[in-house]
Amino acid sequence: MIPLPDPRRLWNDGSALEVHGTVVTRLAPGPGPIVAGESEGGVVELAGGISETTLVRLDVPLGGAVGYWHPACGWDRHLAADWMTGWRAVGLADSAPLGCLYDADGNAMLAFATDRVVATTLVKSGVGERTGRFGVWLAMDLEPGEVCRIRIAEPGRSHADALRELARWQAPGTPLPVPDAGRTATYSTWYSYHQEVSAAAIEAEAKLAAESGCGLLILDDGWQRGGTGGGYAGCGDWEPEPEKFPDFGAHVAAVHETGLKYMAWIAPLLLGQDSAAREELAGFAPHARPEWRCHVLDPRHARVREFVVDSCARLVEAYGLDGLKIDFLDSASAYASGTYAGAGNTSGSASEDWIPDVGTAMRVMLAALRDRLHAARGTDFLIEFRQPYTGPAILAYANVLRASDCPADAVANRVKSLDLALLAPDAAIHSDMLMWDASATPEQAARQLLAVLHTVPQISVRLADLPAEHRAMIAFWLGFWRERRDLLTGGRLRAGRPDELYPVVTAADAERAVAVLHSAQHLVPLDLHHLQVLGGLREAAVVNATATGRVVLDLPHQADVRLTVSDACGRPVRTENTRLALGPVSVAVPPSGLCLITPVA
């Protein structure tokens, strides 16, 4: 990709058109943008031209804009000036080319996505101080005649609806099927054991996990040779450590006997400095991560792609695993821009073994892995990827997407997993692993789980070491989640503004609704009119995920209902018939407790 223009030129004029109030301007030489003749409308086509890099700007008036969301925004959801933001490389290995500018009501003002979901695109956004407009810039290498399609969502809809529509447009036509095990509560060994795992310890925990309501176990880092010391110096030799797992196949079978499915962690692009594989593969891993004591393999090389596929598939074929947690694939982004972007072909000439674009190379590698695993296990197999390599296009190669690491941070886990739910609305979205202090109150511990009720929760505390009340809390809330799993993970989702960090999360369908209050300063909007209509809403559940002893409902009309209130461990507090008045209504609900609202019998 050629050097990008000086930031002062980003607002230059060029070939332009307007779609849904968004001006689309080509800033590099080449054919002007055109509107595609699609039935859904709002699609612009840009063709490659004489310039190596195609540069396009999308912009709208600032109006009532309050924030901008994109898949890699993290905590930075504010309106930055265009000169404050840098270029981000997005593609199959990292994030996705879509975003949404929204107003104070959380409605989309400029929501876009492109179909260039594999190859690398450079993206930049920001406020033009001199123009009073918000711009998004996309830079991509298009061959002459190659076309990139950009879809602009109609403004005025909630950002959640707009983003989900765009993500579905970007998603592959044939996503990887999700076995039921991918939508069951999960036990992970990472925060509970880190690398100090063993067959005996994990088998004992598996029994407790199954009793608590889990259906899947993930064995994380530490099972493999060299998996000690807290780093990744041993990565590359993907065989079980015999001192920890003297008979790994028998161990997997023992966990299966508890009723749990079994996944194992692997980081196939990491090449540890102490691994035996390093002697053979060091020339394919120029990017060093000294803090991790390893290098990163470059997937643009065929030898690397073969190594990754063989390493992953051999584990499954040899030990009867039900899935793989494939970690650190985003490390390949080091080869998408900067020092290594145009280098690495050691043959010195074009070759079928060399794929210049990282995203394209990753697609070839992941497709080969998917096909190899499909041949071994059919479609009843789980592959977990985590943020940031969780764009809609990745669903052709993975069926579980997980929030990135945020140990004991309930707010971050809520925000990251909700961001994922917007990006991949039809996938199995998992929380980051849940950990808490065993000496905490059950109410405090419960808030880690309540933060992610809208996803598939992954528990990662040593169950054998928890007090009885904590175990009771887990069993109660996992039971609540299991009974409403389809609603919580697949219902109509509302979560408020991204910059407010989703303070009230609701999921609803025609018969049920669940509202989770995460901030005591917010009202819980709830329409209970249909509780009193035959065949309508039959239950509304309000979860108090705060430390206060009340929730305030915002009702558009009065309703005669039955309230059934429980504490954080599921113990009954009270049952009463009452009339809830119009407007804000305070209802006593214990911290981390539940209020079920049903029709009066």
C-alpha cells in the first residue's frame, strides 16, 4: 500500500455521491463511486483504478452525534478529531470494516460496512474541525476492475439494529454450524489454574462443573510440553506434557464420562524460543515478542499454514477432542502493515507457496483447517476465536466467539461481549472467563455472572474451593440462564448507548422478557401491557445486578401483576400480588437478586 496522504488532504473534494444522507467521496484517481442496483438499496460500488491504493471518505454533518462505535473501539467511543486518530489495519485476522456514528438516543447517523472482509483495509475516522462533519476513511489496494461494495444503513434506527443488519450482510453465506455444546455454560481452567493443570485436578473439577450446570470444559494453556513459567517459550511442540497428563486420551474420556464436552487450548502461530520446532521454523517467524519469549509465525508462507493445520488436527484426531480454543491468531496482524507488510517472501519471486496479503493467507489456512476437522469430526465440532479476530467473515471458520481477557472486570466483560453480540448476532457469543474472590459475598460474586447473562458464560474459579453459598449462587443463576438461554442469547436485544457502557440490557421475544440492571442510576424500561392479554407476554424477569436493594421500573401504563422475588442464591424473599402504577415504580429486589413478574392467577 502506498503512503497515505497528509491528514490535511483528507477533506479534499473528489468524485462523490450521496446515499442515505452520507456523502461517499473517492479521493484517489479512478472511477467514481456508483450506486449498486440491489433490492435492499444503500450499496455503493468502488472499482480499482490507476492508483495502487483506493482511498474513499464517508462523511455526514455532525448534527447530534455523541459517539462512534467500531469493533476495536474498546473504551474509546468518543468523538475524536480526525488528526487524533491513526490508521487501523482490519481484515480477517483483526476486527472488521464496519462502524456506526450515533446520536444521543443511540440511533445510527452513519452506519456502514464493506464486503472487503478478508484482505487488509486501513481505516481512520474523526471529526473535521473546519468542516463540522464526521468522516470515515477507507484505504485499500484494489486491482483495476476489482470492486469493493460499501453498504450504508438507513439512519434513524437504533445502532444495535443497524449494526446487526450490516453484520449479517457481511457474514458468510454458509457459516460454520454451532453444535449445542457451543451454547451451553462452560468451565474454563485458565483463571482457576493457569498453567498448573493436571489430569487429576481437572477431572475432579469437571465433576463439580457438571453438577453446577456446565456442559463444556475448556482446558487452557499448560497442558502442552513446555507449558510452564507463565510465558510461551515452549509453544510449537504441541504434545501433552507427560508429567501432567500421562495418558491424555484416557483423561479426555474421563471428562466425557461426567457429561461434559472437551475443548483444548492451542496457540499455533506462536513459536517459543525453547521449542524443538524453532529449529525448523525460525526462518518463517521474523516478528519477535520478547515479553512472551516467542516469535510469531507468518501465515503468508505455505509451510506455516501446513504446520498450523497439522498441529491442530493431530490433537483432535489423536485424543477425541470436541473442540479447539485457537488463541493469538491476531498476532498475524504484525505482517499486515509496517515493517513486514511488503517483505517475507524468502524465495525472492512470486510463488504459489507465498500469499502477500495476511487476511487472504489466513482465509486459506483457516479453510484448510476447517476442512480437515470436518473430515475427522463432521460438523459436531467447536472452534473458539476471541476478540479481535471476530469479524462477521470469521464465522465461516469458527462457531464460538469470545470476549477478550478482562479478569474480574464485570463492566469490561459486559461491554466486550455486547460489542461481540452486535458484530455476530447469529453466532455463539461467550463471555471472557469469570473469576472472583472466594472470600467475597455471594452477591458480589454473582455480579460477575450477571454481567454476561446475554452471552454463554464461562466459569473459571476453583469450584472445590468455593463456599457453599457461592456454589448455590452458580447453580441458581446457571439454571435461570439455561431455562432462558434462547431468549438471552437470541432475543431482540436492547442495551442503550455504547458510550454509556450498556447500563440496562434487555432481551425479549413474543412471550418473555429479561431486563438486567447494571447501574442503579438508570430506570428499567418495561412494557407489561401484554401480561394481561391472552397469548401475549407471560413473564418478565428483572435482574438487579447492582449493590442496591431496589430497581426502578419505567412503565408506560399500570399493570396488575404477581411479583416473585429471590436473592442472589435463589432463596425466596417474597411473593405478592400488586398493582404497578404508571411511570417510575420502585420495587425492592435484593442486590444480585431476581424479580419475576407474571400475570395475576
